[in-house]
Amino acid sequence: MKDTIIYEQPLNEVIRVCLRLEQLFQQIDHQLSDTSELGTRNVIAFIINVLHLLDRPDLKAKLAKELSHHHANLIRYENTPGIDEIKLQHITQQLDEHARSLIDSSGKIGHRLRDIELLNMLRMHLASPGGGCSFDIPLYHYWLQQPAAIRQATITDWLKEFAQIKSVITLILELVRKNAKVENKTAVHGFHQELLDPQWNLRMIRIGIDPHIQAYPEISIGRHFFSVRYFVPDIERRPVQYTENLPFWVAYCNS
């Protein structure tokens, strides 16, 4: 069992999209080793979901702005005593290169995949429950019957379109998670609330709980306050509030 269960609450749209994409890429990486027909179907469904998230016309600009924000923050540490200048230079260079690449590129991220007829048909049919059957898209059924090596080669080629965006979100989330102030808290009778400084410009709130505690949090965050209410888990009935005092930690990620 994990030492800590971590819950992450994004506080702006860019971080929210980054977390969704991170999860999808993790699912793709995990599923790639399954070369069965069902394994391929799962990978394709994840690819379709990634394309759906990348459809926002303003996403490149928002990601570039986020990268520039982190670049400006890190530049302030250039003359700090004891700073690892080589590592700092490497990260700031990555941020600058990714931001410029996003701004200079034309079309939406992964635009080449939007010209692939099979993926376009799947984007329509997979939106329906049980969609993608042989009677929906015979071409898809035919392709799924091809040898695993052929299917894997095609998928590997398609995933190259996501290489940069995957690197971008990995870098952003790494910086956000690492630049955090962590404090220990106690939820009295399963509830905790506190005021937030609106000048913090938080990107994310992370909460850590001992996995042996039979409770999970519901987080509510406004511009001036942050509250967390803990519930006793029950997957079949409406959960009730946890009534005991509960220790946990909070990471205020304000990179």
C-alpha cells in the first residue's frame, strides 16, 4: 500500500488540462504492451481522448503563456548563492524552446492525426456507447485483424505527434509540484477551512492522507478561502462525513 494517498486540485484551466493529458499518456504507456485486439482498442480510445482535449483553439497560446511564466520565475534565481546554475540553465532553456515551438507552429497540436480518415471516423463513433463495432466501421475491424507488429508500428507513428505536448505537460507539472509550501493540518471532525492570500497565484492544491485512514476529501477552493471536507467511502450508498479528527498535509503549489 502507498505511504500516502495524494489528491490534486487544479486551480486554473491550463493545469486542469495538463492533469487530464498526463493521465491519458500514462494510460497509453501502460496499455502499449498489450498487443491484443482489445489492447489496441484501448490505446486508440485514449488517443481519441487526447485529440479531444487538444481541440481547444487557444490551448497552444495558454500553454506557451504558462511556460513563459515559469521561465520568468526561474530567471529570478540566476544569481542566488548555491543555485545549481547548470540545471537552472537547462530548465529555462527547455521552457524557452517549448514556448517558442508552440507559438511558431501552425495548426492545432497533433493536427496531422486530424487528417487520418480512420481516426476521424472513430472520433464520431466512439462517442456512442459500444461504438466502433465491425458494422460501424468495417475498415477499423479489418485493421484490428492485422498482425500486432503492423498495428503497433502505426500506433507508434501516431504517438510521435504527441511527443512535444507530452514533454511540455511533464515539465509544467514537475515545476508546479516541486515549487510548493507544505504544511501539516488537522481536519476537526472531518472538516478544515482556511483563508488564502489572493496574491499567492496558486496553480494547484495537493492533499496527502495516510492510506490507513478510511476517508477521502472533497476540496472546495475560492479566491479567498480553501476548505476540505472528509467523507467515509461507500461506493454503493451516499457517503457520510467523517466525524473524527484527521491529520493530513497540504501543498500550496504557487510556481
